[in-house]
Amino acid sequence: MLACVAATSLAPCAFADVLSCARPDSARAALPDVALCLRRAGVAATGDAAVAALFERAERETGAGRFDEAEQALECAAAALGDADDALARYELVRRRGILEYRRERIPEALTRFECALALATAREDRGARAKDLKNVGSALRRLGDFRGALRHLTESLEIQRADGAPLGPVLNNIGDVYRELGEPTTAEQYYRDALTAFRQHGNTVEAAHVLETLSGLALDRGDADEASALLETALAEESRSGDRAYRLRIYAGLIRLALAEGDGASAERWRAAALAMADEYALPLPAPLQLEAARADRLAGRFAAARARLREAIANVPEGDVDRPALLRELAAGLEQEGDALGAIAALRRASEAESRLERAKYDRQLAWARTRFEAVEREQKIAALEAENRLRRAELRQRTLLLWSIAATALAFFAAAVVVLLHRRHRARLAEAERQARYEAELARYRQQAAALDVDRRLLKALFDDRDDAVCVIDAEGLVLTINRAACEALAVAEETTVGGPFAECLRADRREAFHAALEGMEDAAASPLRAHRASDGAALRMTLSEWARDGGLILVAIAADGSETDDIVTDDAVSPAPTVAPERAEASSQDDFRRALVELMLAVVDAWERHSGSGRLELAEKSRIWRVTIDDGRLRARAMERYLSLSKLPKNPRWRDVLRSAYFVLGQGALDAAARATLQSKIDAVLAFTRRSALA
């Protein structure tokens, strides 16, 4: 509870935590039966109305000094409330219990109740109730001697009430009480007069009379009897208008005291008679201060017996711890001393001293209990603070560990994401590289096919070269297929150009001369020219032909045709049919020719080796699929004898078909089954052959 009410800050606590201080008695003692206590209290209502009626009854009993009855009413109200969550009723119960404890002079217990009520009001954010409870806490602290704390709470209450426009009289009066006990009568009188003005503005004549009585006491203490008398008479006049006769008796006591202090016995007797007459008329109990002053007036007037009887009656009626008891006993001792009863006077003085000692001890015990309560509260708060600090530390450590784990997880996730990104990037780069490699590969294949196609003869060019010639010529390849034939040759062979071009030339000859034609064609690889006599297939007419390598393109055969009986010189007359060199390329030096032949053999060997290793088939399949080399039947076996001659330097023809070797290489490269090393090797050998052909072309 004290954690919620610390010094002047009074920070609001959660209401669920504060409400525990409003239920201390339910765990300590059993509450009475609701129906029974309501019947005893004479309350016929139920629910909230019954609780309100019990509060009013407790207030009346407290004001009348019947504290036990007031406590019973409050206990019955607590039983009627039960476990209901009525915050306002809980607050009123705690506050009224604090007031009851305060009236019983149980100041530490009252302070605990007031602080709990203050916590409840703070939690409810009720400024009016909070100001009232701050005033109560300040009054309790004043009674316990904590004047600094009392002023702090009372000043805060004053600020709240002043801001809210609430009546300021009670809190100003309490502040004046603090300064009076601090020994600052001037400051106290200023606050008392402000309180008097506030009470009068709100028409509270009873409290105004109380303040006037207090001001008269201050005036009397400083020796201003006239002002004290005027203040008391003013208080008496205002009290007469209010109708509070009980308090008027206390004012009479003050007037008697003032008259005796001035030695005005007549005035003292007059005020004494008026007070006793009003008490008899209205059957009012005589307060202890009035009994004391009336007995003193009797003693000074010589009525010792009356004074002694009045004092003994008053002493019997006040409790042992009443603050007026020592003064009554001392007055009794003074009377006994004047009567000559020294022993009785001494006994009365001893009793007065004991009463004062009890009051001092009670005050000391209250302060000690309050100090002990505060010490225990501070210790409890320190333990709570230490536990809270430890909890905060543990929560901080837990948050730190959690953050560390999250950071580790985030870092791991980041590394994982980075690894994934790197992996994806690598895969993307690999795909790009593969795509680029594939594109290069496709480009290489396309280039190989283009280069292979470039090695093929352009038939339109051949037709343009030979079509206008008067002599009968045609161009065939190494396999004997007709590439182009001019009109004169068509007439000589009695064939049509459309059906002849692209077909075997041997089909134009009679069947019995076809083998001779093939033999002559094969012999062209080792001879510059080869004559041949044959008969055309259509009518068997005799023909005389000369086969020679075309000087412009080694590997193509130029066939000059004439009817049998004509002159050979008339057939071949220009450089188109001039003898071909024994080796290609033309006009090469002897050493270059040997290197060229060696390069051709190496290239062909590499082509066959690459084909066999990467296709899994033999050289015959290469000849068949490439359609570059002719496959023949030799002794019942399929052979590619023309291609086999290019696999050995000793068997290489004198006029090698280097263009067909290159075409074979490009064909193998264009299949796409070779690895990079094999392609590189084959390409290097192709480049070597091409270098010889370029040098030959430049020469």
C-alpha cells in the first residue's frame, strides 16, 4: 500500500493492487452475520441503501463518543458489502474506519487507514476525495509529531481544493494547528484567520466558533486578555445562532478560564452559572474543561467540597488516557492542599503525574509504533524494490538473450539467404555461361556447317563458266556425280541437262564401259589426265573423252567429250583443261608439298579417330553419313578405299582431295558430339591445312 502513497507524488496504482488494503479485517476476524447485525442496528433496508444507513449510524455514534457502537456499524457495513466490487463503498468504509481510529486516539492505525483511503481515491482519480484524504493523513502525521510530512500533505490538499474551488476552511485550520505546535503562533494565527474567513463564507458557524476559540487561546497565551475575551464572546454569539449547545459549554469554559486569569471572580461566577443552567435545562453532559474551570471557580470562592465533588465526578467520567485527566487531578490536589489534606493532595499529584506519564508514554508509543510501521514499510518497500530490480534485471537478461537468439537467428537467416543468393547467382551465372557456351557451340556448329557448305561447288558459277563454251565439257566430282554440263556435252551424250546434273556421269555411258570409267576416275588421284574411249548409253555411239583435274579447284574433274574420230587438240584448248599439278596446292615448293601432305594425313586420321571415339561407329559409317567418300564392295566386303588412302602418307594420292578432307573434318565437328579438347585438336589441324591452302592461293 505504501508503494502507492510515497511522499507527495502519490502515483496511481492499479486498482486491483490497491484494493487489497481495503480488506484487512476479513482475513483477521470473521465478519458478523448480515441479517443479524442489520436487525440489531435497526436498519430495514438492504443492499446499497443498508450500507449507506450503516455509514450514517457509524458517523452519529462516532460523534457521540460511542466508539464501540460505531465499530459494530462499520463491521456490519463490511459484511453487507462482502466481495462486491463497489469501489466507492470500499473507499468510504476505509475512510470511516480511519476516522474512528483517530477519534479513539489510535493514530498509527488511523494513519494506515487514511493512507489506504488516499490510495483508493488516487486509483479512482477522485480529486475531491484525494484532497480530503491528504488532509486526514496530514492531521494524523501532526499527531504523531511528523510536522514536515503533515505540512507536505496538507499543502498538497490545499492546492487541490483551491484549484477545484472547494471549501478551504478545514485544511487551513489544520495547517494552523501544525504551525501552533511548531511554536510559530504568528503563522498559525494567519492560517486560523484565513480558515475563519473561509468558514464564514460558507456559513459554517460551528467551525467558525471553533476557530474563534482557538484564536482566543493564542491571544491569551500572548497576554492579550481583551482580544481573547472579545473572540470568545463572538464565538459564543455565533454558536448561539447555530444551536450546537454542547460546544457552547466549551466556550463557557473558556470564558470562565479567561475571567479567572484576570481575577474577575464575578464574571467567572456569571459564566459558570450560565453554563450550568444551560446544561441542567437541556440535560447536557458537562465536558471535562467546563468541569475543571467550574471546580476552580468553586475553589477560589471557598466552596471546597463542591469543587472536590465536581472534580471527582469529572475524573471518574473521563477515560484513563484522556488529555484532560492530569489537569483535573492537579486541580483536585490544589483543592485538597487548601483544605489541609496534604496526604490527599500528594496522592492526587502522584496520580496526576502518573496520568501525564501515561499520556507521554502513549504519545511515545504512538510515535514508536508509527516509526516502526514506517521502518517496516520502508524495509518492505526496499525488498520489493530489490525484487523488482532483480526482476527487471532478469527480464533485461531474458530480453537480451532473446535479442541475442533473434540476432543469431537473423544472422543465420541472413547468411543462409546470402548463401542462397550466392548459390542462385552462381547457378544463374552457370546457366548464363552454359547458355553462352551453348550459343558459342551452336555458332561453332553453324560455322562448321557454313565452312563445309563453302567447300561445296557453286553449280551456278560452274554453269556460268562452261555453258557458253563451244566444246563439250562437263564437271564431275571425285565420286563421279555431275556438277554441271554445257549444251555441247548434252548434245554429244544425247542427254538432257535437267536429268543429268546431280546424277552419276556413268549413267550417260553404255554399261560395258562404266567400269572403265570408274577405273579412270580413281586413277585421276595419281595422274594429271586420263583418256578414255566409251559409248553413249542412248545409241552406243563411240565417244572419246579426256578426264583431267580442274586447275581452278583441285578435287573436281573436268571431262572433255568428243565424237570418236575428232582431234584431241580440238577438244581441250584452254587453261581450263590444262594439266593439274601433281600435288595441291599449285606452285608449292617441294618442302611445303611434303608438309601439306603430312598435314592432310594427320587431319584425316584425327577426323576418323574423333568420329570413332565420340560416335561409337566406324569409318564406313562416316563415309556413308557424310556422303563425301564413295563406299564400294571389294571381295564381298564394304570398303571406303578412297578415304583409306588418306590415312597413310605412303598411300596418299599424288593429287589429294584436300577439299573433301576439310569437308569430312567439318562434318565431324558439326555433329556436336565432340568434347572441347577434341574440337580444339581437330580445329588446330584444320587451321594447319587451311594455312597451306591460303599460301598456295597467294602464290
